[in-house]
Amino acid sequence: MDWGTVLSLAGLFVVGFGYLARQMNHMDDRLSKRMDRLDDNLSQRMDRLEAKFDQLTERYITHLEHHPR
């Protein structure tokens, strides 16, 4: 068995594994950034909905005060 061939194959394996690990890290970083943006957008939308709900509640209370049964 030729040790040069074995070492070459081992080197290719290590380089390929390192490349794949690097690509997975980049993909994970991109996914994390996207998830953070989506979370921020969702939080902003929920805040706006909560504000609208508060306005509707206040309008309903005012309406009930003006039109007692």
C-alpha cells in the first residue's frame, strides 16, 4: 500500500469536511439573520395590532358611556 495515496485521500477528506463545515456555518448565520428579521417584523406587527386593539377598546368604552342602556 502506498502511504502517499492514503495521505492524499485523508487530506482530501479533511479539506472536504472543513469546506462543508464552513458552508454549514455560513448557511446557519444567514438563517439566523433572516429569523431575527422575521422576529423583529412580527414584534412590530403585534405592537401595531395591540395599539389598534387598545384604540378600539377605548372607542367602545366611550360609546357605552354615551349610550347607556
